[in-house]
Amino acid sequence: CMASYSGTEWLQMSNKFSATGGTESTYTSGGVNYKVHTFTSSGTFTAEASGSVEYLVVGGGGGGGGDSGGGGGAGGYRTATGLSVSAQQYTITVGGGGSGSSNTPNGNVPRGANGQNSVFSSITSIGGGGGGAGQGRGSTTGPGLSGGSGGGGGGAYPSNSSQGAGGSGTSGQGYNGASGNPVAAPERGGGGGGAGGAGTYKSNGGGDGGVGVQSSITGSAVYRAGGGGGGAYLSAPAVGLGGNGGGGNGATMNVNNTAQSGSSNTGGGGGSATEAGWYTGGNGGSGIVIIRYAA
């Protein structure tokens, strides 16, 4: 602290923490003025003195699997107060979403790709796991991938192998994806895991993505990091819904033939594809980094 003389008394003045970088905004809540730095793409956060900040770091979401496959897992979600920073530049990495499965009918349909990590200082949020491919594509493509939240497993086909297992989430960052259907109820992919809950399986359609987590770090309550919905084939009227928080819906043949991508800058997982010409899974949504402190 510094002191200044007013002419009648000495006044104590605090050196307030300040920084630059990203999209800067301010708001007041509970009588406290906050400054927020929002990074929707990679950049630099420059702290002008030592201080303590609150952060939210979300990784990129995983891509949806193909051919009645699993939904992509949400990007890893980490948030806390009291992170110490010093007077220096910090490289901010905002992870991109993973690509959804490619359109390769009657071929070896791939699963979705993992999202990329987001990083601020010592905090790394892992990209979401890609969703597994459906139709019992086997051990190489059927299971969902592990990540911040796990990708959903691909659905089974009666004459071809068994369902894919859901991918695992990372402790403290997200939840598991759901397994695809067993052979008795063909071609229903599991939902991708979200930051607030696991993906689900349902017998009458693609599984739903896990819910994300709500944060008011920017001054408005927003859900992020929802899992992607699973895909399904014929006789499956229910759509695999993306989790609240940017997860994309899965595709169900003759109901909604196109898988949705995860929403940008939410870390939402991509929805899974159906088949018969609509094999392309949704891409995962990009991540985000947000830093807040009392101004």
C-alpha cells in the first residue's frame, strides 16, 4: 500500500491488480466491481502486477461418431478462485473442437476426433473424447474415446459384433460417455459425457449428452460443456439430444438426418450421425478461457 497526505490526514491507498488481454468487460455484482477477460481464441493475458484471479477454462468438445455412433464428449471444465499470477505475460490457448466422423458410406466409418486442450497458466482443461462409430465396427472404432468428458460408444448391429463402450471422463473435469446399445436393440449410439453429468443410453433412439455446468463468471449465468447426442437408425423415433451447454443433437434417420455440431466457445460435444447417406458427425464446439478479478 501507498500513503498520501490530504492536507489534514494521511490516507492509505491500495494498489489494485490490473491486466490486459482478450475481450475486456466490466460489471458490478453484490457491490463489487469486476473486470473480465474473455478469450474465444488463443492470445495473451498480461498481468501488470502480482495478484489473484478467478478462472474458467473449457477445452474443445469431441466430434460425433458415424453410422449410429456415439456423441462427442464435452471439453474439460475447470474453474476456481484464488489462482495467483505474477507480473508477466501468460499464453492463453483455446482448444478447437474435434472433427466429426467423415462421410464414408459402406466403408470403415471412423469415430469422431478428440477436441484440443485449453490452457491458462498451470490450468489445463483436456479436450473432449470423440464419439465411437456405430454398426459394431469393432474394437478400433466402436468405443468412445476418453477425454475431458468421454465420448459415447457406437451402437451395435445384430449381425456384426457388440456395442462400443463409452469413453472415460477426467476426474474433476467431466463425466463418462454412455455405451451404445446391446445387440438386442440395434443401432442406438450412446450420448457423450458432459461437465455436469454422464451421457445416457435410451432404447428408442440415440442417447442424450450429459448436461454441462452453469457459471456466472461473466455476470450472466451460462451453461457450457454439454455432451453430444448419440445417433440412431431406423425404428428409432427419439432424437439423441445434446446436453445443455452447447452439445449438438444426434441424427436419427427419417426424423432429423443431419447431426449438429457443438456450439462455438462452449466446449460442447458434436452429435453423432445416422446412416444411409448422412454419415457425417457433428464437430465439437471450440473451448473458451475467462479470467475475472475485482477491479
